[in-house]
Amino acid sequence: MSDGLQFDVGDITKMLAEFKQLPGVLRGPLARGAAKAVMTELRDRAIAIAPIAAGTEGTTDGPPPGNLKRAIYAMRIPEDCTNDREVWKVDVRKGAGTVKRGANEGAATAGAYYAGWVEYGHWTRTPATAVSQAGSRAAGRIAWRATGTAKWVPAQPFMRPALDSMKSQFATIMQDYIGRNLPEALATFKFFKPGA
């Protein structure tokens, strides 16, 4: 006799095959919860890795410190989800918005339109004078770089390292979530008697 359910899944393919044997009324909520657990962990890792801007609050020399971290979110895409598939997105809010959860709930965010520049690196902006002298933005960039005035700002990736650091943990996070929540879900059925 046991006090609860315990299972050990070493292979995600085997885990998914076993998971599909559960009735749909159990599978749906457990799949949503497990996917949410993974995506929340991925979002939290990206937030932890994301750099903090050197600008200061109230100045125009850049985004406020911590803005990039506040703009990272995880969201379920319900229109793409089915009974057997969960679709989530972990991304950076590009435009203005509000924080929906957490300590800063309701706070406005400026958006982090520059997130791609941080993730992949970028050249400093070409001044309008260089563009007008060269005749086009592309020619202005080439001239500005040739003079050595434009600088390459190295990448400070945060999304890719967060994903890479978690790849081997996805199955474990899902397994832990399902293991914690399956007994409670089964207890809602009349045919299941805990400890039997």
C-alpha cells in the first residue's frame, strides 16, 4: 500500500506515450500546468540572465534600468493549443504595456524594442549628417564605419543561453509537475481511492 503515486520516466518519449493514456479530462489540465511550469522557468532564467541598462531613470540616454528584464514574458497561445498540444511563447514585449503579474503588477513598461540589439549585438546609430552627406542610410553606415566612428556593440545574449541551459531539464520539470499534481487530479474521480 502506498500513500501516493510515484513514477519514474527516464525517456520523454515514453513519458508522453504514458501521458496520452490518461483520460482527456486529466491530460488537458496536467499538460497545461506542466507546459506553464517549463515556460515560467524559462522566462525566469531569461530574466536572470538579461543585462541591466546603464541608463538612469528620468534621462533620455537610454532605457530605464531593468526595463529589459520587466519586458520578458511567457504566454500561452490558446488558439494554437489542442487536446494533445500546448503552445507557449517566451518573448520580450517590444511596445508599451503593463506588467500583469508580480510585485510590479499594473506598472507601465516602456517596452524593450531594442531586445534584439542586446541579444545579437549591433552597430551604434549612424548620425543624420553622415546619412545626408552619403545620400542614403546604407551609404552613410558604410562611410561612418569606414571612419571608425561607428562602433560595434557586442551581443549580451539572454534568451538563447536561458534556452540552452534548460534543454536537458524540460522533461524533469514536466515530470515533477505531473508527479505533484496527478494524485490530486485522480482523486477527483469516483473510481480512484488514494492508498488503494
